[in-house]
Amino acid sequence: LSQKEKKELRGHAHRLGKSIALHHVGKWGVTPNSLKCLGDALEKNELMKVRVLDNCPTHISQVMLDLEHGLEAQVVGKIGHVLLLYRPSLRKAEMDEKKQKVE
């Protein structure tokens, strides 16, 4: 994503306010089970916030890398211990392709 696209996504997340999905990474860090839950949430919402709690054993920069790699998503914003993740929904992309074929 370009810097302009990331900025637009951050603005969109700000407008959504508290209605945006918020998930936590805690004392077990990034686990396969947490990746599955976060991946399902990203598929549904495309944009979500992840709070890295103080008791997380991994540094926040490593958590960012683990989430980007494990979810095939991009961190588009970071404020303190809150990360903003984006990944386009595969299901929505398939639906758009079907609509274009019908037209």
C-alpha cells in the first residue's frame, strides 16, 4: 500500500471510532490460535485494531512482524501499543469479480 492509501485507512478507522473491532495480544504473545481468530476478524472487517498488552513477552516491533507475516496483512498505523491492521477480504473480492462477470 502507498502512504496515501495508509493515511486514508487511518482516517477511515478514526471515523469508525469505537465500532471498529479491537483485539488483544497478551501474555502468550502471537500464537497460532490468536492468528486464526485475528484472521477471521480481518476477513469479516478488513480493518481492525490490535492492542499489545504490557504483559506480552514479545516486543511490539516483533509482534508487528509476526502479525504481518502470519496474517498476510499490513500494519497501516501504530499509536502507542495499538496497531491498525488491514487486509482486503478475499470473499468480498470474489463477490466483486462475480458481479463484473454478470455485467
